[in-house]
Amino acid sequence: MKTVVHSLLLFSLFSGFIEKIAAATNIYAKNGSQAFLPCEWDDDSVMWYGIGDHQYSNGNNILQSLPISLRQRLQIINDNGFNLVINDTHKNDEGSYKCISDNGTLNYNLYLIVAPSKISLPSSTDENIITVDANEMFNATCEADGGFPPPVLSLMMNETLLTRKETRMLSYTINPTRTDDFTNVTCTANHSELNHPLEIHAMFYLNLSPTHLTMIKLPTLFEGKLVNISCISIGSRPQASSEWTIDGYVISNSSEDQSAIINPTETYRITSILSVEFNRLQNRKELSCRSYNLADTKGIIQSRMIEVYYHPSIEITYKNTTEDDELRQFNCKPNGNPAKAEKTATGAGEVILPVTNLNERYQDSGIYICRAQNGIADKYGNKMQNGFVSFISEGTPAAASENVYSNKGILEDDTILIVKFVSQPAPIDVFWFKIDDGRDVLINNSKKYTKVITPAIIQDSFHGQIIHVDGYIISLFIRNLEVKDFSKYYCEVHNRYGNISLTVELVQLAELENVREGGWQIAGIVLITIVVLMVVLTVAFSSTKREARLNLNVANINLIAVERRRRRRQRRWWTRPWLSPERRCSFGLYDQLMTELRREDRQSFVHFLRMPTEMFDEILQVGPRIAKKNTFYRNPLEPGLKLAITLRHLASGAKYRSMQYG
């Protein structure tokens, strides 16, 4: 038995080695060498089984049924037993073998001693670059492909050994910093079958966050003026992105980034240019520039306080008053930057209105203007800014200064009595009275009398100045005048503060005086008629026939005079081309402005026509009576447009030349 063990030890020196592990014995052999598997029995019952549990021998004979490539490499050596020898070993020979006899079974595992074919750093690219975030933990791994027994792997960084172990995969956790950028990581594999160690190198090419951020000093900022502001970051890889905010609200949609590479670090210099118009709401807010990339998503921030210069907006505080309030005060508060502003007040001329008589305080109603400037111009180039308020002083109604207290009329003719009032608030009731033999007789609407109240712009005295104000025209139509109608009348206007009355006298007008009052056209006709009659009377004494002929001539002259009065100059066109019906519908006041006022601002509709929309619609019920028929020449104006033109004329006094574009 000692001889057998001695033989095995000698064989291991040149062919491999044997390792007894539990029930099986490990046999190690080099690739292309001879493997020796001992079996201590030499009787005819010995049989060898190999890869795939195929029978290789019977006694000391190799089976002829085996493939010739395998059979030629197998050999049974009878040396203290039937020992199996495998010549020219290769990879397919690795596996389990057993020697079976009547005496028992011997198990073997055959392994080939081979070097690893290659090693790799899985975290590197094909160009042997390792890209990770700086200051982030990184697991560096070295792997060996094959090799038995396992090779000894080593990991080094810049010639400094990090770790070493006999294994096919070796890992080490690294926390690379900015100073480790461009540093080499080396993996080395050592094995007994290698003449030289296997090595692989990879370089750290780190993702670097920006190191410095600088916001250029802000220029002088004016509201509404476009400015460019720059923010520069350096040291980033990959290139950093920029974000601009004002008090946390992002405004980067108006910025542009420009990049440049800094050598030799191969990092980026990013210049972000923000083009923006600031407004007064952003004054004293914080403008921030943030530079960030995937190495640092929070990034670094630089901020500056915004100082925006802007023209003043004017706030006027006041309180509407009544005629009983003596203090009527306005406070003008310009809000601009710089805050110092020069103020002037116009309208009443004072911030505190002067104390006047009770019946004159209604004159304080109107629009008041405060003007201020701080040297900063608005977008139109105006330095002086205006603030407006509409002030109302409520009280009893007051008669306007333009009233006429005597009207003239002609027997059997119609006339109209007109009085003009100012009332804040609006009138509640209006009454007309006739003074008949010392008695006040209330006049109601009838076939003879019609009362009408119309909101209108009228003239009035305002602290000694004649101005136009919102008021009311109150009319009394009297039909078929009789002698008893020539008398004194007075109109009484009521609102919630009280009432006031105004007396108007109706005076009878003679026929000749009526001609003088009538205007040059009618007077001309009458004068021509008188002259013709005088001529006719001078020559009419000859005969009745001649008189009849002269009378006919008089009639003809009258007709000629009337025709001359009615004659108009010939039109150059019926409708100007740019005032076509299509354009009138698209741009005219009636189809556009009045529609918008009716829908969105009914109070302005009242100011425009001096009546609410409901009253306008009620009057428009007469539309079918004033509508014209369509012809082949043109379509007529619709009744609503005619009514609007008429009301606008009555409300403002505007003439056709100014209203023809509506």
C-alpha cells in the first residue's frame, strides 16, 4: 500500500495533483497533459465509467465500442490495480469518473488546470471610460472569464492597491471626488498558468456639478423696457442648465444659454442671457439664477434684488357727498418709483372744495383730475400722469343756467316748452302746471298735452365757467294753440332730497314777427311774394284778364322760390364706397359699439343714448312704421339704426357729418 501512495505522489509532480474531498477524489490536470485515475483492484470485475456515466473498460481492456477519438486516448495500466490513464486531456474530459468492482466503488472528479481567458471592468464603456457622479458611492467590479482554480484578482487606483482576492469577481466601493477625475482604475489577474498577469485599465470621467455662478450686475431697470441680464456658471460636466426665477416663479422661457469648453479640465462655461421686461409688481422682488445638471439637480443659486423705476400710478380717494356736507375732500396718492412726485390737482382747482351755497353745491359733481410726475416716462413717452375720479354731490334738483324763461307761439299752431335741470340722484317725478287766473292747474298727458323727460348733455355754470354736464331736458308739447293757452307755466322736478320749480311764460307771436323768427329761407319766400304782389298791383289796373295772368305769374314765382329753397346740389355718389353696408356691419357704431355696450356696460349705453336699453327697445316697436322697402337699387337703413341716430342727435347735439360713420 505504501508503494501505491508513493507512485501517486510521483505522478502528481508532472501531471497534476489529487485532492480527497468527502466521497469523491478530485483529480487536477493541465490542459493537454496526462490524467491518472488510480483503482486499487485488479480482478476481472473491475469496470471504469466516465463522462455521461458511459462504461469505458471491462477488466483491463478498453471497450471497442467507444468513439475512436476517445478510445485512442484511454489506457488501463495494471500497476497495483487497474488504473485509468487519459492522455492529451482537454475541456470535454472534465467531469465524474468511477471505478466499480466486487470490492466496492471509487469516485473521482477530473478538473483541468486553465488560466482565465480575459478580465473586464463591467462599469466601463468600450472606450474604457467610467462615468459616474462625483461624490456619489460607486461599486467598482473586476471580473475574470474562466480560469481554474480561480485567479488572484487585484483592484488598484493610481497604483494604490484597493483590494486583492482569489476569486473570479472582485468588487470595491469607491467615493470618487472632483480630484479623482481622469484617475485610472486597474484590474489585474494572476494565475499559475499565466506567464504574465492580465491587466485592464479604465479612466474616471466624472459628472461634475458647476463650481461657480456669477450674475452680472443689474443695469438700471425701467418698467416696460427690455433688458438683457447675464448669469455665468463654470466647472460643469455635462453642461449645466439655467433657470431664472422671480420670487420662486420661473421666467426661463425668455432666456438663452451659450456654452464653451474649458481646457484642460474639459468642463463647461455656460452663459445664460435673460431678456425680460420688468413691471412695477416685480419691484423689490428677488431675481435668482440657478445652474444645475445631473450631477447636482439642486445646483447653485445667485440672487439679486430688483429695483424697477416706473412712472406713478395715481390713486384718488374721496367720498361722494350731499348738499348738506360742507367738507368735500380729495386725496391724491401717486405710487411710483422713485416715490417722490410733483402733484397738481385740476377740476375744482383745490383738494378741498370751497364752501358754497347749498343750491350751488350740485355744481361740484364732475370729473376731477390729479396729475403727478417723478421724471419717469410711460411707454408713450409721457412723464406727466393723470388720475381721474367721477365725483357726485347729491342734492335737490337745480335749474341749468341755459334755460330760457319765455317762449313764443302762434295761434292754431303747435309749440313746445323746454326746461333744463340737473339732478343727482335722478328725478323721481316731474309735474307741469299752468297758472290760470291765479290757480295752479296740473297738466296731464292728453291729446293736447304731452310731457317728455330726456337725459341729455346740457350747459351749466360751474363756479362761474360754462361747461357741459349730464342733465335732463323736460319738454311740454302743446298742440293747436288757443288764446287761453298763452299764459305762465311752471315745471316741478322731484328727487329724494326735495324739489324745485321753474316758470316759463308762453307769449303769443304775431304773423309778421313769426316770419322774422322763421329763418332766411321762409322770410325770403315771403319777401319775394310781397315784392311780386306790389309789382302786380302796379300794373293790374288795366284789365281783369291781365290781373289773372299776373296772379298766375305770382304763383309761378312762389313755386320757383320754393323749388330754389328745396334744390340740393347733385350728389357725386349715393353711398361712399368705404361706407358700404358690409363695412357698416363690421365697423359701425350701431352694429359694434352699441352691441358691446348693451351686453357688457349698460350704464355706458345710457350715457350714449340717454336712455336704458329697455326704453330703446320699447320705442323701437314703431320700427315697422318707419321701415322702408327693399328695392333693386339698395337695401334701406334698418329702423334701429335710424332710431339710434335720432336719439344720439337729441342727446348730444351731434350733426350728420359726425354721425354718418355710425
